[in-house]
Amino acid sequence: MALEADDIDYGGDEGYGRGKGKGKGAKGGDDKRSGPARRKVCRFCADKNVAIDYKDPQTLKYFITDRGKVIPRRISGNCAKHQRKVAVAIKRSRMIALMPFTVTGK
């Protein structure tokens, strides 16, 4: 009894690709958003009174992850000018030990 091409089960109707097709591609995935995404506004451009200061870790903590990495501007919503200032302030704050370089392992 020889196997025919129709007898082989490839795991459902997903096709022969790399998984279930739920990635970021144009054809796959169910987007729960309706309409265009809301544009993030730079908080430093919106409020001119908020200053970027390396001596203020409470302000800078919103721009680092729980692992200690700097959050990119496409996530944080900062403009390029203020993202550079935030990154420099975080680096200065790390050098004088106000902010951690990394988290301590458990």
C-alpha cells in the first residue's frame, strides 16, 4: 500500500508554512484595533515645564524597562531630540549610581 499525496495529514488547514500565521504579516493575524493607531505625543514637547534631569530618577524610570534597558522612542512616544536627552540623562544617572545598569538576579 503506497501513500498518496492526498493521504498525508499536514496538521490541518494552516498550510505548509512556519506555524499558524498569526504574525505581523499583512495577510495573517486578527487585529483587534479598528482604524489607525493613536499617535503618541512627546511628553516633554507637550509640557514645557517638565525637564529632563539626570538627578531625577523618578522621571527617568518611565523610560527604562524592568531589565534596565532604555525604552525606544517608538514605544515611549518621545521625539528624537528628547529621546537623545533622555538616553544621555539615563547614562549619567547610572554613572553616579542613581539608577541601575541591570537588575540583580534572583
